[in-house]
Amino acid sequence: MVAKTTSNKATKVRALLAGGLVLGVGAAFTLAAWTDNEWVFGNSGGDNGPGTLTYHMEQNTFSNTSGGGLDAWSDKPNMPTVPDSATDGALTFGAISAALKPGDTAYAPMQLRAAAGSEALTATLAEAVKLAPATDTTDNSLALYNALTVRAVYGVTKQNCAAGALTDGTDIVGSAVAGVPLSSTSTTAIPLPKGDDATTAGDAVDVCFAITLPATVTDVTLQGKQTIPLWRFTSIAGS
């Protein structure tokens, strides 16, 4: 009988030990699962994460070169496919531009600026082409386009964008000595400052275009024709 009791006690001990082993495994697993996490996020030094600022250029063209005229800032980001009847985006060279003879020059002022909320920009005259089609027609002559020259200057007022008055500013293409082909582009930087606050546009920068039919042009087949040049200003961040 004693041996049987001892045997029962041994069995109970083994059972308890076995239970303890099982409990020990469970406890070890549970303790390992008590983790503590810390999340961090990307911040730009303010309340928000990394981001970008606004870089936006606007243009203004005038309906005449002296006093009054249009002052309607707008965007014309796409190349037109037909002449645009809207006043904005259209350079006004004046009546003489429709009646050029060798030696004549026509002038047209415009402006560029950084829009309200934009950072400072640097603009350049990136593209100069004739309005499509590329073939020669009376109302959009390729031959006349190739015969004309241009000078573009920034930093000259609207009133001084005229014969005998275009004496200041910085040349973008061409010079006071001679114009260059209408197809000429430029890497000359045109600084466009930012506005004083998010709701104020930057100061306008004046630009003057001067188109000349050189006195050396003798081709009589150019008579009675017109041409439609296009220019594209582009801008990048900074000034």
C-alpha cells in the first residue's frame, strides 16, 4: 500500500511539473508580445509634411503703347492654332505693323510677373516660331516671317517702347545695332520677384518687342502679305 501511495504522489508531481512547464512556455510567449512602438513622420519644419511651393508666371499685353490700354493679367500656356481674337496674349504693334516698308520698325509692349502666391521666378524667351501652317500663304507668310528681324528688351516702360525712346533696358534678343531673325531665342535671364505676401503678385517686369523690315529687303513678292509670329516665355524657380 505504501508503494502505491508513493507512486500516486510521484504521478501528481510529474503532472504538476508538466503543467508548470506548459505555464512557463505560455508566460514566456506572453511577455515577449508586450511590445511598445514609436512612429515618426516626415515634417518640413511646420505643421505639414514635405511639399512644394507655387511657381506661377502671368502675362499682360496692352491695346496701345501710350496710356490706358489693357491691364488684364492672364495665362496663355498653350500654343494657339489659330489667331486668338482675345486681347490678352496679343501683342499690339500698332497700325504701322500692317503697312511695313523696308526700313520701318513697329513696337509692342508687354509685361511678365510672378502671380500672387508664387515664389520668385526666372523667365527666358524659350521659343520663337511662326503660327502654323509652315507653308507660305498671303495671310501668314513664311517668306515675310524669314525677312523680318526682332529686338526684345526687358526693363523698359510701355511709353519708351517706341521709336527713338527705346534706349534703356536689357536686351533679350537683338540689340540697338541690329535685330535678329524672328526665330531667335535667348538664355538671358529675366528676374520676376515674388510678391510681398501670399495674396500679392510680384512687381511687373516690362518687355518691349521691336519688329523691323530691314532696309536691305528688296523682294517685291513680300508686298501685300502678313505673318503671325509666336513667342513663348518659360520660367523656372528662383531669380
